[in-house]
Amino acid sequence: MLSVTLLASGSSGNCAVVKTDDAQVLVDAGTPYKTLAARMAYLGLEPADTAAILVTHEHTDHVSGLRVAARRLDIPVYLSKGTDRKTAFTGDSHVVGADDPFTVRDLHVQPLAASHDAEEPLAFAFRSGDSRAAILTDTGIATPAMHKVVRKAQFLALEANHDEQVLMAGRYPAYLKQRILSDEGHLSNAQAGCLLMESASDALSGVTLAHLSEQNNTVQLARETISHMISHRNDVSLELDVGQRHAVSRTAVIEDGCFSWQGALRTLPFLINRA
Ligand SMILES: [Zn+2]
Ligand SMILES: [Zn+2]
């Protein structure tokens, strides 16, 4: 069994729970620990069962709750050398690299180099038994290694940060628009759609769109753009969901080769990021 739930997604905070039969890990801790723990409790998950925190990169929306979470849960943190240096993390850290798979109990983790304006950003692919999933966010381009992962995955949490036209017409200063659009920025709806069109296999059954910009995207626009693109692939039938900043996503579950969603998208106004 392998499951993925986004506890929070977007520039105000990112955190996901990945679970197998024997392991529960967090990917990033970009919300206050209290928010993270409350959202886990809401899902019936015990924060204390968490075995490790995997960190993608040092941007605040991914690490703001890291120190407190790692200390409170007394668990190791896996991160790249560059992220380790940038966060100056002082707890129990395991430095991993892009070609450095590792395991946490029955969870196999493949770190992938992301293309993002951080010191040494990573994305992560996961396998437990025959179940395969990946979380691909904070990358300006879909790398060949990411395409390879998508070809085998049954589930993806995939960045759909912005709509290029909405971004260009919007109020962001030019340098910020350039940063977001660059190869070291964020994947647009169209880029996410292209990745799926090119590399999804018929095994891919579910995608949760992630890291949507509040200013430069909407849930409807991301969903429509990507649904339309993927509809060109007659051999692929997948369900799209959208992760949101003040909501816990549906849980994607892969078990014995079968994919299913558990729960509804849960908007939790009472759990909005409060320190
Ligand atoms: Zn970032
Ligand atoms: Zn981010």
C-alpha cells in the first residue's frame, strides 16, 4: 500500500504525508507544526507515528515548520547537501543526493534533481511493493528523470503553478514574472499538461495538481487546461484533483495495483495556518 495526501499546498505552505504499511513520512513542513499536527489528526493520523521528514528545498513555504516538527517528533530529516547548508538544520539530518535512493522502512525513495532557484532542490518518487507515486513540485521544467518517473507512476502530485497568460497580464513585477516563468521557476498548467501528455502511461490513474498560485491561477483553470490536454491521450484515463492552500487533499491510495481516492477534499477553515 502506498498513499499520498497533501496537508497543504501553495506558496503559503507545503506539506504532504506519504504512507505505506510500515512507514509514515512527511514531505516538507511548510506550515506551523500546530497546523500540520491538527491536519494529521483530522485525517486520523498520529503525528508521533511519523518516521522522517523529507525536505525538497529551503524556501520558507517548505521549511517554516521544519525545526519544530523535527524536534517535537524527534525524527530524522532527509535533505540535499545544499538544502542542509541553506537551512542550517542542526538536528538529525541525512544528506541525500539526486542519484541517491534510500529507504525508510518499506518505503523506497528516489530523490530527483529539480530545476528551481534554490541551492540544491529535490523532488521525490516513491515505491512500496509494486505501488509507485511521486511528488513533483517547485521545478521550472520537467526533467528527463521526471519524465521517466511519470512513465511508471500510478499517482502524481504535480505542480500546476500558474497560467502563463494570467501571470503575464497580472500585477506581479516583471522580475518576479520572469523568475516564475524561467527554467528555475515553477511548472505552469500547460507544462504540467505536456508532461502528462508525453509521458503518462495507462498505469497513471490519479493526479493531484499542486502548488497553485493564488494570484496567477484558479482551480478551474488548472483543471480545465490539463483535462483538455490529457484528453488527447485516448489510452490514458486518470482522475484529476486539485490541492489547495486551506484544505487537505483527498488521499490517493494505491493498493495491489489498484488506485482509489479516500475522503473528499476537506476545507478546514478552522485549521488555517496559525502559529
Ligand atoms: Zn521554492
Ligand atoms: Zn514552493
